[in-house]
Amino acid sequence: YDISADGMPLITAYGWRSVFSCLQNKASAIRVVDLRFRSIDKGGLSVLANALAGNSTVNKLDLSYNPQIPATEWQLFFACFEHPNVMLEDVNLCGNKITDKEMAHLAQSLCVNNGRLETLDLGGISSVTNAGWAHFSRVLCDKSSVTTIYSSNHTLRSLGDQDVIPADLNDLLRLNRSGKQNNVSRDKILRYHFQNGKANIQKLAGMKSNVLHHAIAWICRNGTGHMLLYEFLKSIPSLVAPIYVANTSGVKRKRVSHGNYLLF
């Protein structure tokens, strides 16, 4: 089931309320709302925002190429994405009047409710600069701390045309596409918090002994944390010991002094 319109219909705000009332019906089975190509006005957009906030079935929304809607109206509309009922997975906003300011509002909404959306098409919007895209870099990876990285968005996989998206943001999108959320969050922590093992290692080194083995297991879990493990063990010499091997006569063991170590 879906809602679809072709071109700008002559519908008032009252009419839009009648159209979208079905979205707030608990028995609603509507999955797709397709209102591209001048199919909705600003009054209808406002009504749609209220309807989506009370809906948990719509997973695909196409509002592309509605340039008649002012940029400020999009700011108000994006607030509906914060509602926990919203289950959108695919949203198309191509060709609309969206600027860096609206990008900031959209990014903030995704920070509040970031568990479902996988595709957000923002192609064909020439008014967005690198400053606007930077808001999404923080959505996908807030590098302030381990906690903020872990709580970042690990589900959003596409923002549309890769050619207009900054390289760092494309890298984060590729990470999100690379695997399950737990693995993606771990890879981001290793890459951006520990910077391949060269920074913040003291935070791991300061852990209590009864949790160190959990930290080591986490670092080595899928073979991508070797550099961090190396730096980690260097910072805690008590965790390693020189390896002893038998000499050629087999009578005594000889200490190897070539940097070979064994983890207890």
C-alpha cells in the first residue's frame, strides 16, 4: 500500500489532513509515500510531518524535486524525524531548496533518532557546501570520545551522489556499509579514537587488572586491532615476559633478547 501523487494537486491544508489521516490509524499498512515532482506544497508538508510523527509503518518517503517549498519549511519538517515512532529507512530529498542551515537541522534530528534510516538521497542540491556535509560527518562519527563514537549513527549507508560528498564522509559511509553495527562501531573507535594505536592508549592502560583481558579480547576480536594491541602491550610491560628457548645442547634454556615476548 502507498500514497502517491503526480504533479502539484489543488489540495488545501484541510485536504492534506484528510489524505494523511490514514497514516495515524493504528491499522495503517501504508509503507510508501511518494510525493515527488511538485506534488505537495508547504501546507501539505507541515501536515505530513505531524502524520509521520504518529506513524510506524511508512519506511520509504520520496519528496524529491519540490523546489516550490521554501528552505525554512524543511527545517520544521525535519523535526518529525526525531520522533521514536518514525521508522523511515529510505528518504529521497533530491532537488529541493536545502542549504547548510537545513542540513544542520536534519543532522540534529538524526542524532536524536538514528536507528533505522539507511538511505538519505541529497543529490542535486548545489547549495550545500562542505560545511553542510560536515554536520553528517559528526552524525556518523562524533569523535569527542569513545562513548560518542559508539553512540554515533552506524546504519546510514548512502547520502546520494558520491561525487559531491567530501572524501571523509564517503569513508564513514563505506564503514557503515561494511558490516554489522557492533563491528562498525568498533572499527570507528579503533580508527578515529585510537588513531591506529598511536593515541589515547593510556585510557586502556589505566584499566583495572580484572577487566584488562576483556580489553585485549575486544582489541583482537576480528584481526583489525593489531597496531593498537602492539601499543597497548608496550604500555604495560608487566603483561609480557621474555621467551626462553632451549640451547643447541638441550641442557639449559637460553633467554632470547631479540624482542620476542610472550603474553601472560
